[in-house]
Amino acid sequence: MKIVWIFYILITMSVCINAQHSLHESIGYGPTAFSPHKSEKRITNTNVVLTNFTHGITNNISYSVGGAYISDYIPQTLLRLKFTHQFTDHIRLGISPVAGYIFDNYEGGFYPDLDAILTIGKPSYFLNFSYTKSFNSKVSGYSDDISLGSSIRLSKKVWLFGEYNLAWYEDLERKSEYRSYSMMLRLAIKNNQHIQLGFYKLSEDQTALQEINSGIYVENIPPIPVLSYSLFWGKRK
């Protein structure tokens, strides 16, 4: 059960880390190949316990750093760099190394990830695909992760986006798959303040690999509400 909650916290932290409020840089867990402009800055808080800071170094390079602290349960921090390139008016590619650390005496430690990103479309409407490889799955709780999502602008101040996420993990004892579904609204309440609200649905399908424990079970977590607030400044898109 603990590893499921680690994965949930990673998802909600990634919402906080990825959600650059140039409005279209992220759709949730998976980053997009859009980037904030040079000198654009943002602070975001998600579900009270997750906070991060993002800064556009250039028009194609940005970084985010943040952390989560939920009592004594799985405090962690995360640093993301992102490099993007626009090939055509409708195709962008990106690569994003991630460094995370979970402060836990038993299952904690350092875990590096690497994201590959393809975004097709314009900021007002696009499809997004990202693939993540974790290089320390015993800590992160997954070895590979795929995210597929889309976004559409409903009005001048409202965006709707949805996402499907699949991650998996395997060791000598078990093979697990984590699936999450999300639907979010992003609202511009002021020129430099935005809120994002919606939900995540997370489940785990686990197969025991040892013969004595052979079997399959599914663990479902009820839909989890997500609410974030962002304040940003500097150069705007």
C-alpha cells in the first residue's frame, strides 16, 4: 500500500512541478514540449502540502524545484530541468532529466529519471505524449512510465485537459502496473494568478511472481481531488 501512496505523491508533486502557468506547459503528470519564456517565474502550491518554484532560463530551457512534506510520511524533494525545441508550427520535442529524493529510512533514497516528450498542436489545442525511464525503480516505485493527454482552450480564461498514465514495476517477487486517469480545469482568476482543479483516479494491478504466492489483485483508490494555486511574474507568453 505504501508504494501506491508514494506513486500518488509523485503524481501530485509532478502536477506542481510541471504546471508552468504560461498555461499550456503541462497537462498534469506528463510534461509537454512547450516552455516558459526567458525570465518567466512561478510559485505553485498543490493540495497545501506540495510547493515548487519554476524559472525560465531561456525560451527553451527551464527548471523547477519543489518538495512535499506530509507529517513524517514520505517527505521528498524533486528537481526538473527541461530542454525543448520547435521543429514545425505543430510539432515540438523535449527532453527532461529529473532528480528526486525520498526521505525514508527503509525505502527512501535518490532516484534519477529521464523524460522524452512529443507535443503535437498549438497551445490552444494539442495532444501530448511523454515517456519516463526511472534509473532507481526500488525508490521511485516504477521502472517505466507512459503518459498520453490532450488539452483544449474553452474560453479566454478556461482550459480543459485530460490525461491517462501507465507505469509499471517488476522485481523477483511481483509485477505491478499503476494506472491513473485525470480531468482538470485551469482558470485564470487574475492576470497573474491561476487555479487548477480536478481529480485523479489511481489503481494498482499486482501479480505475485513467486509460485507460492501466485495470484492477481487490484487495489483501487477513490478519486482524489486536486487543487493548486499559482502566482507568476516576469515575461509572459
